[in-house]
Amino acid sequence: MTLLEVRPRVAILGARGIGQVHVRLFQSLGADVCAILGSTIQTAQQSAELLNQSLGISSKPFDNLDTLIKEARPAAISICTPAEFHFEQILIAFNEGLPVFCEKPLFWGKNLSQEKLEAKLNLLRQHKQRCLFINTSNSYFLEKILEKIESPSSIKSFSFKFYTQGSHREKDIAVDLLPHGLSLLIKLLGYRKITKLSQKVESEAYQCRFNYENCKVFFDFQEKKNGLKHLAFSINDHEFTRVQEGQGETYRVFLKDSLTGEKIEAEDPFQVYVSRFLSKLESGKIKVGDGFDEGAANLRMMSQIYFGDH
């Protein structure tokens, strides 16, 4: 991917865990990771030191978002904090006119009623400086096989398996991984109604089945610390599996077609999404066609599944 001509200043909120990947990708794709936000100044300083040692990045640590924006003056914000903090952080960024690249889900809360969800979505939707992009990057894989997919009217079944080494347990696994499956479903079939929902919850696994109008959907998620990493999706029993080969500079990602055995080369979806965000930022067209509507639909469906079919 082409590096940017001008290095935009980007602040990362939550630079541990997935936030480290954000830092690495934003920096490698030409951004200047100018600041990071931690829950305390001590954790922020520790993260800044680790990033400097591992990636040679000099980012100023903060524990207050308003102060970070005032002093570091970023051109954009990348949010990697726990989902219960997303809404307030997005709102602060919008109030300052800053574009946001946000980890999924858009926001969350264990006591998030349908009324509260819609109220928060309306606040974000109507914000005059709204500019929001959600990292549901695995939906990129569908772009690589669109020519192999039948018309939406002929798609009668869709399944998505995602096994990670994450630390979430029981229904929290759904909060972590449902947005990925739903993003593929939206890209494949658009916005439809969910009915006939059933769920199975275990300590390290979560499954759900539902009808997406006339398409039968099955999601199978697992999070085990030392477990197998696996990503695959199936359309009318035609399965595609993510395959990774090599490390470092030889790192390559493929989709393996179960019917033909073909390996379809694909870029790292996460890198693709960050690159697209930065390209829009550089072009000055960042507010054209943001990802709010898709993110809101994804969140509504996630809420319906998590809290039960209603």
C-alpha cells in the first residue's frame, strides 16, 4: 500500500491489546501516532515506553481525552478502549470535529435497553460534525469472492466460524465477535429482519442461529487462551477458510475455496480498513460516506441477538 504524502497526526485511545495493532498499522501506513490515552497516566506512560522500545514510536501519554486533544492536536482519533467507553469518547471527538476510527462494536453496555440504544444512536446520527468508521474489517474477505457468490435471492444459508485466543467468556464472547459476523451478513445480504433466534452459551464458546428473512444463519464463536485460531464462512455450503502463510515480510493471507482448492490471495483486512480511513483523511473527503449507518445497523442486530429476539 502507498504511504501518505503528508503524515496526519493520529491519537490512539487504549494502546494495549488491539490498540498495539492500531499503533503499528497507523504508523506503518504513514500516520504519525502522536499521542496515546491510558486509563491512568502510569499505564499510558508504560504503553508509550513499550511502543518506543518495540516500534521506535514516540507518542505522548495522556489519561484525559480533552487534554490530549488540546495539547497533542491530532487530526483523527482511533478508539481501542473497552466498548462501554466508546460513546462518550466518540462524542468528545465529534465535538472537536475529529474523524473517528473505532473498534467494534460502536458502543455497548450490559444495561443497554432498546430505548437507550436508539437515543444514543440519534445523538451521533444528528451530530453536525459526525465522521465515523467502524473496524469490522473481516467483511473485506467477501469483496475477494463476490464473483463466486450467487445472487442474494438464491442464498439460503450462511455460516461464520471465528475462533480466537481472546479472553472473553460466555456471552461477552458475543459482544466481541458478533459484529464481525454481522458485518459479513450485511455486506452479503444488506439489511434484513432477524427471526427465530436461538443461542447456546458456554464458558469459552458462543453459538447462535436465526433466520435473516429467508436465509438461515449460524454463528460459531470460541475464545480460548491457547486455542486454535480459525476463521471460515460458508454460503450455501460453499466454504472459504482464512489461511495465513509466512511471518514478517513474508506474511501473506489467503482464502481457501473448499470446492476448488484455490487459494485466493487477500491483504490483511485490518490493514485494508486502516489504509482506507487514512486515504479518505488525506483526500479531504473523510466525511463523505462514513460508516455510521452500517455501524448502527450492526449494533441494533447485535443488541437484538444478545438480549433476545424481540
